[in-house]
Amino acid sequence: MRINKLVLCYSCAILSVSQSQILTKFSSCLNEEGQCEKRKIAIIGGGIGGTSCAYWLRKSAGDSIEIDLYNYGKIGGRIAVVEVNGKFYEAGASILHPDNLYMKNWAEEFGYKKRDSPDDRMGIYNGVEFVFEESSWSFVNYAKIFWRYGLDPFRLNSHIKDMLSKFSKIYQLQDSGKAFETMPELITAMSDEFSKQLNLTFRPFLKEEKGFHERFIDELAAAVINCNYGQACEEVNAFVGSVGLAGAVPNLWAVNGGNFQIPQMLAEKSNSNIISAKVNHITINPDGKYTVQATDSNNNLFNSTNHYDAVVLALPLISNDLSLTIDGVDLAPHSGTYQKLIATFVRGKPRAKTFGKEDDHLPDSILVSETRLLIKSLGKNFDVNWTKSSPEHDNVYKIFSTQSIEEAQLKELFEEIKEKHEVHWFAYPKYKFDGVSKSTSFKIADGIYHVNAIEWAASAMEMSAIGGRNVALLLLKDFDVQ
Ligand SMILES: Cc1cc2nc3c(=O)[nH]c(=O)nc-3n(C[C@H](O)[C@H](O)[C@H](O)COP(=O)(O)OP(=O)(O)OC[C@H]3O[C@@H](n4cnc5c(N)ncnc54)[C@H](O)[C@@H]3O)c2cc1C
Ligand SMILES: *[C@@H]1O[C@H](CO)[C@@H](O)[C@H](O)[C@H]1NC(C)=O
Ligand SMILES: *[C@@H]1O[C@H](CO)[C@@H](O)[C@H](O)[C@H]1NC(C)=O
Ligand SMILES: *[C@@H]1O[C@H](CO)[C@@H](O)[C@H](O)[C@H]1NC(C)=O
């Protein structure tokens, strides 16, 4: 058996423990030469979850630990840009809510500005026609919204406000050092209401619990969830549904120059050794420590020279794409199906007629409420350095779809195509309950942690940032530092 309680070196064994306890703790980190060895941690995955975990670990444990951060591809993972015609566009996670406190504080701490947001007009397309279109005049908008959806948009605002105020409790809990073993425990600690939302699909929640009308659910909620999670209100849980709808309120923001800069800076600040490699296997050694087997960028297989005291998996365990194995640990109960999503970038001009419009005045952002349609959304895109004073729009559009868009289909959608780029993702969990109860534990086995358990509540940058901090707290608790 492995020793469960690992102990850190004296430099951080600062705790309010009795003298005799301290002595045993000290002696247990001494090696044969009588020197205190640093605890070694491997984090696998350099997205916002892994870099957040590394950042908080370093912040709490200082020099007493050594962190190796294994990442495949660019730091940032699902926060990434794509280059179109010499400019960069968000290809993955693009929008943040003003109440996403960690992301907001980091942006401020690292000196990043908020990107200007364009005044674009949104429209909801149901496969036949636009059932709702914003106007460029805000007072006309209020009238239109009220006319179509009655008081539901106001009901939405108060639901989101209420949810976010409950959600904000997680920040106090984490600041006070509280760590959770499982995702439902973490979510429930914010509010009992949330635990119910995890077990309820979104449509009955909106309709029966919150009193929203069918039209609002079928059009606005359906379109937003289809665009944000590529799924239907009948499929997602009420918690992720509400998180998705929070992405439909005003004052959303993004990091000027690209959101990826935040995980990049977190990785840098965490002072981790960044190892560009894909981890294939984790071996448990006779001494109870872990060795990581990985393939580097030149396709060479290697074993880590470090033996780790703990391993953090900061990556989605995708049952339809699972390539990681761990000695004696079955990862299947911790994995799940992820939604494939393709972001297609087109420089050109959309064909208004295809959307039933005779004139050229297509809304800038088209959200599709009919989930069976090929496309989930189609919108004008602005590059990561865009400002209100930038000259004109570069005619770059982003389409979300769950399948590749074929040439003929693209020609139907665009009357002019100058260039096209596709970015393929396993984007977020498929939330539809499949009858198998998933293990959503932050701790998979002794010394092995999983940040992305949190994604099964809701997938978002801030959620992974919170998951990363939770795992840092949990790990340090197990190491007995706190
Ligand atoms: C198209 C799209 C749009 C989105 N829009 C938004 C949005 O507007 N707002 C929002 O908040 N969220 C959005 N999200 C969700 C958000 O991107 C994710 O929830 C979040 O970025 C997940 O971060 P993560 O660190 O948990 O995972 P990831 O970003 O997936 O990081 C995992 C990292 O691990 C690496 N990795 C995987 N396997 C291995 C291995 N075996 N060895 C080594 N490294 C490995 C990966 O390459 C990756 O770098 C969107 C996602 C997508 C795909
Ligand atoms: C969800 O329901 C299952 C049983 O259907 C129950 O075991 C579980 O505790 C519930 N989860 C939450 C968070 O309430
Ligand atoms: C725009 O953003 C990219 C990507 O973040 C950055 O590398 C580049 O320096 C920026 N360019 C300008 C002109 O600001
Ligand atoms: C890595 O270690 C394992 C287990 O000790 C061994 O079987 C394997 O051959 C090693 N691989 C490499 C590339 O050294």
C-alpha cells in the first residue's frame, strides 16, 4: 500500500501542529543522506484547469514542491486562436462573464485589457425564418423582446443574478481552504438548489420550476444552448443550462490579444517545468511513486526520470478518444462522451437568401434554435486585437457545427468564399444522462487527481479554473500542508 499522507519539506511545514508531529513530519521527508527532498508533482494537461492547479499549488506550497507540467500542443488547450488572413481569432473558448472572478482577477493582475466588444445584432433562426431579430436601437429591442417573450427575459435576468450570487460562494470557500472530493459536493456547497439542478434536465427546470414559457424555451434558450453546448434543452442538466444562458447576458468580455494568454501566464508564474509531450501511461512503482510514460514532439517514447508523489490529470477523459492508461486503475468510470464540434472560419460573404432574407441585412450573430440543423450558429467574428477604432470588419465569420460542412453546403451558406479554416474539437461533455452513473470524483485513486470532474457540472473556463484550485487544495490537504 502507498503511504497516504505525504509530507512536505520544512520550508512550508508551517502548521499549527504539535512539536512531536512536526518532528515526524520532518523526518519523513528526509532521504538517505539526511536531506529533505522536494515533493514532485506531475500535472498532465496545460489548459486553464492544469495551469490554474499549478499556479495555486505554487502559491500555497512555495519552493517545497517541484511541478512538471506535461502538455500536448499549445498551452491553453481549448482556449486557442486560429490565424485567418494574418489576424488571430478565438477558435475555442471566447467569452467570459463579468462574475468569472478568477479569470477577471488574473486578467487584471497580469495587466491584460478587456477587448472592445462590437455592437452586433443577434437573430434567432429556426431553420425556416428569423423568429427574433435584435434592432440596433436599444429601445426598439426592449419593445421587440417584450412583444415576443413577455416578461421571460426579465425572469432570465433575475434567475441568472440569483444563480451567480449563489455561485460566488465558491470563492469564499476556496479562499478559506475548503477542498471537495467530488464534483456534486463542490456544487452543492454553493447552494442546495444546485444539487437539484444537476439531476434535472433544463427544459422541465425552466418550465416547471421557473415558470418560463414554451416560446422562450423553444427559441431563445434552445438557440443559446445549441450555440454554447451544441446540445438541446432536453439533453443538458439545469446547471449547465443556466451557465450557458449566463452567456446571453450583457457585459460579456474577452482578453485583448487572446484568452490563451491567461493560461500561458499562469504556467509561467507557477514556475513549472513545461514538458511538451503526450502522456500515454502512468506506472505505479514499487516505492508507491509514479512514473510517466510519454511521447515527445519528435515521436520518441520516454519515461520520466522523476518519480512523482502525485499526478494531476487536468484533461478531459473522453471515452470516445481515451488514450491514457494507468497501472491498476480503470479510467472508464471517470470518462464520458464528449461532443464533437467543428469551428469553421470563412472569409467571405454569407448568403442572406439561404436564411430566407431577400435583403442583405442578416443579423451579425445568427443563433440556430433547431438543433437538427447542420449549423449551430454563424456569426461575424472580430480578431483578438480588434478595437472600436479598427477600420472595418474583415468579413471573417465563424460557424459551429457538429459535422464538417461540405463544399456544396458551404456554397449555400456563403455567396463569396475567399478562404476557409476548420478547427476540430472534442468540445464539452455530452450531458445527456445515459443510464450509467458516472464517477465525478476529483480523486481517482491514491495520489491521482482529476480536475475535469468539474466539467460534468458545466464546462467553462472559470469552471476549470475552480476545478484546478480545488485539486490543488485537495492535494495539499493529502500532503498535510495547510
Ligand atoms: C468551441 C468551444 C467554445 C467554447 N466557448 C467557451 C466560452 O465562450 N466560454 C467559456 O468559458 N468556455 C468555453 N468553452 C469551454 C472551455 O474551453 C473549456 O471548458 C476549458 O477551456 C477547459 O479547460 P481544461 O484545462 O479543463 O481542458 P483543456 O483546455 O482541454 O486542456 C487540456 C490540455 O491537456 C492536453 N492533453 C490532453 N491529453 C493529454 C495527454 N495525454 N498528455 C499531455 N497533454 C494532454 C491538451 O492538449 C490540452 O492542452 C468552449 C469550448 C470550445 C471547444
Ligand atoms: C442525483 O440522483 C441520484 C439518483 O437518481 C442520487 O443518487 C444523487 O445523489 C443525486 N445527486 C444529487 C447531486 O442530488
Ligand atoms: C495580436 O494578437 C496576437 C495574438 O495574441 C499577437 O501575437 C500580436 O502581437 C497582436 N498584434 C497586434 C498588432 O497587436
Ligand atoms: C519505461 O518503463 C517501463 C516500465 O519500467 C518499461 O517497460 C519501458 O520499456 C520503458 N520505456 C522506455 C521507452 O524506456
